[in-house]
Amino acid sequence: MTSAAPVQGRLDPLSLGAIVVTLVFWASAFTGIRIGLEHFSPGHLALYRFLVASVTLLLVMAVTRLPVPAPRDLWQIGVLSVAGISLYHVLLNMGERSVPAGTASLIIAAGPVITALLAARFLGESLNPLGWLGTAVSLGGVALIVLGQGQGLGFSAGALLVLGAAFFTSLYFVFQKGVLARVGSLRFTVWSLILGTVPLLVFLPGFGTELRAAPLPAHLAVLYLGVFPSALAYLTWTFAISRVGAGVTSSFLYVSPVFALLMAWALLGEVPGAVTLLGGVIALAGVLLVNTRGRPQ
């Protein structure tokens, strides 16, 4: 992924393709997480997933002979990764043990709003009034998707954990811009996932016992999570951020529930209701508004 970068904030076909690949894999992760949590604790699931991702990316590093970033850059990547990898995934796993999937998806959908606010405050990636309107429209569409699933929206301790996850991943996306420009998307992603795995080693006690007790489908689910929604999807997502900015890229997270519904429909026979489909259309319309008319010309 070495194509010249376009103007920040303007989508091009390569960046859009990277975003779509990411969203498809991240949407598919919900099934893997659901299976994994049946046999692993939230901490052990996160550790297992990112050990797999780290091994995958170490192989990438060996093949491409990626140099180690400068100590200053390595330190910044490590701090960001504690937030965006370690804390995000542990909090999300913990929250999803008690929060309905629809409610969790709505809370995570607040992530682009948090990202847009942080990017506007610290990076100057401003939205015009139509951009903020598109953000509100997309959030409303995701709310309709949740209502279409017949799930409640009450906030619990688990919901607050998921909200915390959304906050930490927003920090990760926004503040990686400077170091990402210096080290490149490939080096950043490889070292970010590896360094983000290190704090998860705190969950090593009892990990071996769960590994031995888990059935093969659980292992296959976590292996899938580690290779595709983690190693590959973070590579394509970081690549897109490096080209078009955190604000534009993160606005597409509203589309993730739509992909998840389509996958459940195709693979599990779960037919969405009319309200859910309407919410998907509205969410897509909001993303389109943000990315076509939502930024100062």
C-alpha cells in the first residue's frame, strides 16, 4: 500500500476500498466474539485474539523486513495502543457479556461522533453544518436498527464499559496522525498491534486452562478474529486514515451495523424487519452526506 495520498478529507477509490474491507471484517467479528465468549473470559479472549494477530504481523514484518521505528515513535505507538488495542478490546468484551448486541452497537456508533469532536478540536478536521447534520442522521439510523431488533436501550454497568471502549478507540484513531505520517501505515499497524498485546499478558494466569478446555470451533473463531478482523482489518483501516484522515474514515463506522445485519441475513437466515432496513438506509444516507457535503470546500 504505497499509492500516493490524496487530499486529506477527500475519498478516492483505493481509500474507499480499504474502508469497505475493514468494515466487512469488523462486522463479521461479532459472531466470532459471541462464540469466543462462550468459552473464554473477556481478558483471555482479547489476549488470545491479539497473540494470533501479533504472530501474523511478525510474519509480515519478517517478509517485508520492516525497520523498527525510532524510540520516540515507538513510545507514542505504545501509548496509543494501550488505549486503542488493549483497553478497547477488553472493555468491549466485558461489556458484551451483559449488554444486548444492538445496544452495544449503538454505543459503539457514538465513536465517530467522539472522533469527529476530537479531530475538530486537536487536528483541525472540521465539519460544516451539513457534516454535523449527517452525523446526527447516521446516529439516528443506527438507533432505528437497534429498535428494529426489539432490544432495550437502558444503560447499565456493561453499557458504560462499551462506551468507554468507544472513547478509547476514538483517542487511538485521532492521535495516531502524527506518528502515522512519520512511520507509515504498515509499520504503525504492525507495531501497534504487537505493543497493544503486551499489556494483555496480564491475563496469562488461567489462560492455558481455558485453551485446553475450549472446543475446536472456539479456537477457529478466535484464529479468524486474530487474522482477519485484527491483523488485516487494522492494516486496511490505518491505511485509509493515513490517506483521508480520521474524521472521514471513522464516519463510515456507522455502516458497520448494516454489514452485520446483511451477514446475519445471508449466513444465519435472520431476516431484518422493516424498521431495521429503514435504519440502515438512513445510516448510509448520513455517511454519504458527511463525505460529500459535510466538510468545508
